[in-house]
Amino acid sequence: MRIDRVDSEAELLGTPTSSAEIVKVVAGDFEVRLAENAAEIDAAQALRYRVFYEEMKARPTAEIAAKRRDFDLFDQVCDHLLVLDRRRGEGPGGVVGTYRLIRRSAAARMGRFYSSAEYDVQPMVDYPGEILELGRSCIEKDARNTATMQMLWRGIALYAFHYNIQVMFGCASFPGTDPLPHALPLSYLHHHHLAPPDIRVRALASRYVKMDTLAPGTYDERKAMARVPPLIKGYLRLGGFVGDGAVIDPEFNTTDVFIIVKTELVTEKYIRHYERGIRDQDG
């Protein structure tokens, strides 16, 4: 993978890679923007801990369990997208949703993208133009609604437009480490949403789990789609694809699939919807 490594770990311990003003939209009680300080990043990590470790039963390291925060070195080089509900408080107290955003420059400082631990992401690295890895998506349990998710995507759209992102990618998950209960939706995704060969990322050979265990035409496609997790459905609505092969992630207690979304496939209507909303907010 042609990504330059950082010279020292000290380089990882700086501030977020870009200004919070790149993404900032207020809609009623909600605001979406990038984290502005260490306290807001800490709030995002606390939210991730509650969702991934307490709710989804991921397996924390001793340090993560002691701090009750989900964190790793990628947190020091990425941008943290936040949705805040101002009714719950200003700043860190209002964080109800988050995404981790990693561009080429951030991956270069680490020497790799996060998802390269599960997938051969060279087709993404070779893609011309700017690319963006999406990860650590989560929303507070009592805030999981259309409004919160739309604000997250509004932020991602603004971020992608600002940096002229050509393709977005990352891992999305099914619950649990047994792929058998997910044979129906996994087969459906492979048969109907497999990425074209030029951008088809494949699971690492040592972690590859066959997705198409059911033959085409042997299952109800409507039922299969109904069992696809909401986040993955959202990517598919944007014209997204899946990579070849699933991966079991025992640490996070999930079965992962690789998602690829070309920003050119995001419809003009979708783009204009957010641009219009931004103009309305600006007055």
C-alpha cells in the first residue's frame, strides 16, 4: 500500500486535521460540525464506548475498560464529525452522534487506513483524487431517529464537497460473529450490490468469509433486503457497493462488510437538498 508512514509517534498527538468550520449546520435543536476540542473528542469516544462495548458487547482492552472510552491512534489524526442536541447541553454534553473521517493525509500519518486490517484496500488507495474512509458511526440509543441520521449525512455531504471527495469507503457491520444467521442478506448483497471489478475490495485471505452461501433465485429478495442493517441500506440508497467477502471482528462482536460509495453516484437531487438547506441556514 503506497502510503508514507509518520516519522514518529509524536506526530500523531496533535490537533484534529482541519477546522471545525468546514462543517457547521444548525437545524432547530440540532447542530452538525466537526469536533472543536479535546473535550468534544472525549465525548465522542464516550458515546462510542456506550454503544459498542456496553450495548453491542464488544470486548474492551483493559485500558479501554478502565477509561470507559473507545479510542485508538487513528483518533489523533482523523476528523470527528458530531451531531449535537442542544436540548441536552452545549458542547460535549450535547453529543448524540458521531462519525470518524479519515482522508489520505490522515492515513499517511498512520501508514495505512483503518480498514486495511480486514481488507486489501489497494483499489481505494489507487483511486484517483481524494478518498475518505468512514468509520466508528454510532448514535445515542434514545436519539436513533431519522433526524439524527440525516444530520450526520448532511455533515458528511458538506465534508465531501469541501474536500472534493471522489469515493467514500469503510466497514459496516452485522451484529454477532456468526455469519450463518445473516446468510440471507449477505447473499443478497453479494448478488445485487457487488462492486465493479475496478473498485472491488476483497477481504484479506486470512479473514475471508464467503458471502454468497445461498444461490441466486433460492431466496426471497424482499425478505433479504429487510434484514440488511439500516446503515448499510443507507449506503445502498446512495448507490453504494459492497466488497468481496465478509470479515469476522471478534473484538467488536460483528460480521463486517466493506462499503464503497462513489460521490458521483449521489444523486443531484440529494446534493441540491443539502445545498439548499445550507443556503437557507445562511439566510
